[in-house]
Amino acid sequence: MDTSRLVRMAEYEWWIEPKGAMRVPGILYADETLVREMDEKVYDQVANVAGLPGIVKAAMAMPDAHWGYGFPIGGVGAFDAQEGGVVSAGGVGFDISCGVRTLLTGLPRSAIEAHKEKLAETLFHKIPAGVGSTGRVKLNTRQLDAMLNGGAQWAVAEGYGVPEDVERIESRGRVEGADPSMVSPQAKQRQEEEMGTLGSGNHYLEVQEIRELYDERLAAAFGLRKGEIVVSIHCGSRGLGHQVATDYSKKMLAAAAASGIRLPDRELACAPIESATGQAYLGAMRAAINCALANRQILAHLVREAFAAVIPNSRLSLLYDVSHNTCRLEEHVVDGRKRTLHVHRKGATSALAPGHPDLAAALRDAGQPVLIGGTMGTASYILAGLAGNSELSFSSACHGAGRQMSRTQATKQWQGRKLIDELADRGILIRCKSYRGVAEEAPGAYKDVSAVVEATAAAGLAAKVARLAPLICVKG
């Protein structure tokens, strides 16, 4: 991106000043190198979001931002329904509630090293992965609606996990306001056999070692100890969420036209929050969030079974589960006034500050764990929400490394089989359904996740807590 088009307000804060149809500024949180590496479309998309009705304060991009559908991936925008604010399917994304769940094993690396190959194979065979993968959980229409209403709480009640899990999940594992009747029959049909599946693309399950701690107090509060093993699951709402986004993107084009909203880009199709289309989408989207939360809950149960089969008496407790493709109704103070806003986060995770009432009591003094996924050959990170982030970015932070190369470009540069062998030489075992899928997700196709995290911390969006290194990675 050409930085001459931006105004540098601080070392890690860059503004697109309002012009043309923009109602508010655009703000990019990143260092100069990361900004220069962003494609020019990020500038255009942030500026376009800043022109949507009812947007509050600014359209924002996190340090891992790159071009997406409508909103940039890494984009944040908050809208006030009382001021004609809109909701946009492109501001949430097609994999609704894609997110990360991290489990603590309490085991040192030495406890799994002798069983590493067996553990990798067991996880690979236990966790359904890949395009069109199906799981052992089959749901009829009544069960699907119960799941879409109940989220992870439904999954726990069905025997997938323990009641303590829900305290460590965003929204206690169940988002209010879900309306399964607003989810199309086609979306439901796509999900009938996909519960408890990982999917493909950038989704993964990783066994990771805690390599470095940056804040001993926060690490202790999160139960993190250097050298111990954690397991992270990255996936979302599978076919159902994708179909919900597809269905409503079309409906929102008509709704925007009917409301007199001029769209700079068809991909920014939106509807007034209080319109029939807006409310229908929110009901369907919340159902898809519950689907993703239930899906990750079932996957966590399968991971626990796999560990128990390989390492008897192992116990995996939940650190946290957080989504990064959502629109949530939240309270934030803007210009000294508390306002209720619909906060879109697309490729951005919430980062609630210490003391926030939505946090479980055990986490309230520390702040929300912010789970940042890396790539199968680099690091992942655990951060923590910071006081003051609500004013900066509506309590938002980055979500991962962010792509710097398309999947097609990646397959021209890397070969899946060769990558797997190279990673194995570094002690990282990859299990996959598709060599092409591995090539598409080559570490070199992504930005430097460590640079993204450093910028996130330096900008005051979240505090660094721990760095994790992959040992086993299951891919679709």
C-alpha cells in the first residue's frame, strides 16, 4: 500500500481521512512494513466501509489485514441501529464464527514425544477433515434446530464435553437471538452430517508446545507453563454458515436498493439493522455462530478421546474459545457516551479488557484470552485483552497471520508432499487429506505472524502472553 495516501497519527496508527462518500475516517493499526505489504484494495475497502450508513467512529483494519469480500479480512466496523446503521454479510464473512479453541493438557513435551507418531495418526483418523467431510454426528431437522438455538451448551447436554467448558467460551457457548427459522433448508441440509468436522482451507487442529512466556502473571492466570502442551482447533460453521452468507448477500442487495443505500461495491451488500432483512440475517447469523460453537465443542470432545486413547488418564481443560467472523451487539463508550452497537469483526477477534462482565470469574482479572492462529510451520500466540482497547478498536485485535499470497499462487510455488517432508525434518508432523491443500496453506503464503503480533501489542490492542510452536498439525 502507498503510505503517502495515509496520515500517520502514531507509530502504529494510520488514518484514511474522510473524503467523498466516507462518513468517518479509516484507521489501520500496523507498523510501516505491514502497511506497505497490504494490498491497495485494503485501502479501498476500508474507505468503502467508512461510507456505510450508521457507522460509528471509524472503519478499522487490524495488523493482519488483507483484501476480502466486501470488508477487508481483519476489518472492524461498529454500527448504531438508532442512527440508521446497517448489517452486512460481507462484514461478517462466509465462514460465520470461524474461530479458535485452545485446550490445556498440563503435559510436558516429554510426555507426548514417545507417542507423537501414534498421537498424530489417532487425531487424523478421529477428526473428520477435508472438503465435504462428514462426521459421526447425524442430525435430523428437530435436532438441527435445537443445535442452532443451543450452541455449545446443546453439545455439552448431548454428552460432548463437560459443563465447565461453557464458562470458557465466548457468550458462554450460546448466542442469544438465534432464529433457526431464518436459516434456509439448503443451509440446514448442508450441515446434517458436518457436525464435528474440521473442514478444509486454513482450518486445522494443532498440538503445540508453549515455547515462550511474555507475562508471568497473565500466563499463570491462563494456566500456561513453558514447555507444556496445548491443543488448538481452528474451524467454523462449515457449510451452514457459508450458505447463510450466500443467501443473505443476495437478499441484502435488494434491501440496500429498497432503502436507498448506494453501494460502492456489490460485495458490501447490506440492510438496515432494524429492517426485516436485517433482523432475519441477524437471526440466521446467530444460529450459524451457535453452529460453529457446537462444532468446536464436539471436536474438542473428539480430541479428548484421542488423547485418552494414546495417553491414558490425560485430561484436557478448556482455556478459551473465541470467534473471529461475527457481528455482535455490544456496549462501548464513544466520545464519552455509552452506546449499544452492532460490531462487525471479519478476521478480527474480540479482546475484552480485564473486569469485563462477559468473562468468567477465573479470567476477569486477567482479561480475555485472545487466540491468534499461525501457520503449520510457524508460531501461534496467546494474547490478552487490555484496558482501553474499547476506545481504540471496539475491543478488537488481529486474528492470525493474514495471507500475503493467493492459494493459486501458493500452489505454483510449493508442493504439498515436499512441504510435509521439510516440516517433518523440523519435528512437525503433518497429517492431511490433500497435498494441494497443504501447498495452498504453505507458511510462506502468509504474513509474518510474529510481526503482526508485535504490532498488535505495540498499538495497545492486546498484550502478549505466550508463543506456541506446532508439533502435530491435522489439515483438511
